[in-house]
Amino acid sequence: MGQSPSIVINRSSPVPLYFQVAEQLEQAIVDGELAPGDRIANEVALASELGVSRPTMRQAIQLLVDKGLLVRKRGVGTQVVHGQIRRPVELTSLHDDLQRAGQSPHTEVLSCRRVESDEPIAQELRIPSGSVVWSLERLRFVGDEPLALLHNHLPIDVLDLDAVDLEESGLYECLRQAGVQLRVANQQIGARRAEAREARLLGERRGSPLLTMTRTAFDSTGRAVEYGTHVYRPERYSFEVTLVDR
């Protein structure tokens, strides 16, 4: 028997009934009322419970299937896949934000080594080209699903990455524990198509759209302490920005 979250239909509203249902189902997923793996009641039962037609309910369910929040499985029914993670655009790490949202992040460190910086990285970190820096690549998961592929470069003397456990702690947490006070960052958000290796690691198809974020973070003295280039699965992730009128 599937679950039936609380849904209230407003028949006097100009919003179509199927959209009202889909919107409230989506909110139940985002709020955790419906967890990944939960089955929802079938279309016939839901339609009867809410007093709407079966085509209306089918349209609502299909909208969430198309958004990647629900999946139909033969012999199983309709299941919750996951809720999209919304990240406020603040000077925080992905690990911090996931923990704050009540998620269970874990990380696979793909590489952590010392390299000579090329010109673009050196410019971002405000150091001479060819200077030795840390090069860090991680794959961030929520539950069993990959969410983001993270590349970071740090000046070699900011933090000894060999001495910290980056599979258990976030990079910014390690920086804070080392006494680094992050104060400001330059950040750009964009999108591009996934390359073959990115697609394989993130469980996407080659050429699928990915969200991108690049950031150079500075400490309280104005020193560049971290340059990150990250890619995210867009169906599971978004950035939130609050705009204020001047």
C-alpha cells in the first residue's frame, strides 16, 4: 500500500487541479514527508481520495516523473526518487549545506596531490605561475547517488591536505579548523554539457546538461586560499539567490 500525503484541492483557484496536486506532492518530497524509496498510492486511489479524475491525477504524477522526482516501476508502482537540493548562494561549502539541510553526504576522494599551477590557476590564486599547489578532486554523494564532482586548488601552505580526512569532513570545515577565516569569494554559476568522464562518475549520459560553479575564496587578510571548479547534476541541485531592491 502506497502513501497518501496530505493534499488540499482549491476548486475555486485558477491554478489547474493537476498542477495543485503536483505542487503539493513535490513539497511533500522536499520536506521529507515522502522519502526516497517511498511508494505513493496508485493513481486510482489518489484520484478517488482527492475527488479528481484519473487523467488529472495521471497528469500530476507525470509532471513529477518528468522532473525526476518520481519513477514508475512495473510491478512496484510509483516511487519517490529524491528531492532536489536547493543551495543558497553564500560563502559555505556543499558539505556544510547538505548537513544543514538534514541530508547525509559522503565523499570519495578521487585524487589529492601536489602539482605545478598553470597560468589560469595561478591567476585565480594570485601566485606566480608554476608555484606548487594542492590539486584535489572529490565525488560528493547524497545517500547512494552522486551529486557533484568537485575540483579544488589551494596554495600549498594554506592547509596540509595529507593530514586531514576529506572523506569525513568538508574542505571548508578543515580550513576553519586550521584557523583559516574565510571572508569573501568571487563566484560564477553557469551550465555546460557533461564530458565522458564526468558523465560516467555522475551517472549521467555524455552531453547531458550540468550546472557549473567556479569560486575563488579569500581569507580575512585578503589572501586567495581556494579555487574551486565544480559540476552538479541539475535535476538534483539548484542555487537560490535572494534579490534586494536598492
